[in-house]
Amino acid sequence: MKKNHFTEFVKNRFPGHPNSLTDRERRVLHHLTERRHISRNIGAEFEQRLTFGQKVSDRVAAFGGSWGFIFIFCSIVICWVLLNSYLLAQRGKSFDPYPFILLNLFLSMLAALQAPVILMSQNRQAAKDRMDAAHDYEVNLKAELEIMALHDKLDGLRDQQWGDLVSQLQEQKRLLEALTGQASEKGRT
């Protein structure tokens, strides 16, 4: 799309003044007129901005929400209960007798530490999702504008071809009339 058609295209496609467009829409239109791509890897951009603590919390959240964590967690709880039951049966005393108050304390501390880490990770994922949605909007808007511009070009070509066809038909009609006029003059003579 040439720059001189840009202003007319914007006026035709967007209501109101061009300054009423959002920054995102202006950026898309700029990319459109410059014939530059707008798509980019949002995931890579987002990952580059993460701090070390954010990366660690994402890994902790990923591990805390995995089957591996569930199996390890269940194994530790079962071993804890079996070890304490065995010690109680063999020696008459264990380090954490039933109802396993020390185990409950450790589990509560684990949950108290793990919950905020998972929430931080989810908040970052929500921010990344918002960035993805905004980027998708930009890409879709540019694609829609490209399609509109192509439709305008095709309509212009079609109108030009129809004009050329009408001109050719008028010229053929004129030539045919001239030939029929010449034939009728020859027939009179």
C-alpha cells in the first residue's frame, strides 16, 4: 500500500479522526504502510524479562503441579507413617506418634510456602496471556486491513477492466456501424 493511499484508506476504514486511533492501531497501520511484519515471538520476549526468582517460582509451580510431585509427596507421607508406626510397635516410642502432628506441621508449612509461589506463577502466566491476546489482536487487525486493501485493489482492477471492456465494445460498435454503413452504400451503387 503506497503512503499517498494510506490517509484515504484510514479515512475510509476508520470512523472519526486518525488521531482517535489507539497506539496499538496506529502501530498496526504503520507496519501496514511500511510493509513490515508485525508478528513476533511473545513467549521469548516474556522469558527474557523474567528475573531469577520468577524463573525459580515458575519451576517450583511446575513441579508442584506435576505427577512426579504427587508420587514423591505420597511416598514421603507413607514412609513417614510406616516408619513411625514401626518405631512405635518395636520400641514403644516414635519421634512423631499418631496423629502425626509434626507431619501435619511440615505439610502446613509446605502448603503455606507453595501456595504463594503458585499464585505468583499464575499471575505471570495471566500477564503473558494478556500479552498474547494483545499481540493476536494486532496480527489479526493487520491481516484484516491487508485483506481490505487487497479487496480495494481487486475492486479497482475490476472497475478498470469493466471500463476497458466498455470502451472496446463502443469501439467495436463504431467499427461495425462504419462497416455496415459502407456495405449499405456499396449496395446502393
